[in-house]
Amino acid sequence: MDYKIILGVVATLIGLVGYTIYFKEIFTKKIIPHAFSWLVWGILTSIAFAAQVVENGGAGAWNTGVTGLFCLIISVIGFTKGRKDFTKFDWICLITALIAIVLWWFTKNPTLSVILVTTIDAIGCFTTIRKSFHKPFEENATIFALSSSKFIIALFALETYTLATWLYPVSLVITNVIMMSVIIIRRMQLKK
């Protein structure tokens, strides 16, 4: 069996473990997802997945596809069980994510879309960073640590390395480490 397939499966399994933990904590009310963040991530990750498929990302794209699906599922749950205090910034992130879809549709350029998606995602993370700063016990640092890990592994599973296939996963490694760090640091500060 090709090692890239094994890495693609491992990355996807790590993601499934993370989402299992996250769902358990949502339904036990230990964490409260920010619905808009997860919706934006779901849309953006789905666009990045489509670009990876178009650019022959292979097994390295599987994790991105599964991540997009679970982000959308968490968003739906978030709209029923999560935070509904949506700001103007949240709406701007959502509208910009939708613009990325339109941009790709008209340009037929996956690389341009991935650059836009990566930028929007990085900006959109501020909704959860803001929430995690103020309410760090409503988020789970473990899922962000697992997410960074799965995307590192998925990078090595990519069949083709183009800007369209590797840029978004690299940005997710960085933003997930930032979100995990904010949660951990704020929890420590508030415990003191």
C-alpha cells in the first residue's frame, strides 16, 4: 500500500477522533460552538477540498473533505445549541466566503480561490479567537491540537504540491495552534 494513502487515512482518522470528542462535549454542554465560525470554516474548507481535488491532491485531500463536512455539521448544531451573538464581523466573514465561491466560478482558477479562502479563513478565525479569549472554557483546545496534527500529516499525503494544494492546510496548522494557545493561556490566566 502506498504510504501517502496510509498518511491520508491516518490524518482523516485523527480528525474523526477530534470531532468525536468535540461532539461529545457539545452534547454534554462543556463547550458551545460559535455557529458562524464553523459555517465559514465549512464553506472555506469545502472550497479548498474542491481545489485540492482539481489539482490532484490525492489522499492528502481526504482530510480536507472530511473536515469541511464536519465543520458544516458542527455549524448546524451550533445554530441550535451554540452561540448566536453574531457580530457585523461574523457577517462580513460569511459574505466573503460566499464571494470566494463566486470568484472561483467565474475565474475557474483554483489557486486564486485557495489564496482568497486562506486569507478569509485566517481573518475568520478571529471570531473564535475573540470568543475563546473571553470564554476559554467554552472551547476545546484538544480539537485544535488534533486539527494541527492531522493537517501536518495530510500535507505529507498530498500527491501534488501546488499552491492550491498545500497553502490552505499550512495555514490551518498555524491558525489551529494559535487558537489552541489562546484557549490554554486564557484558561491559565483565569484560574489564577
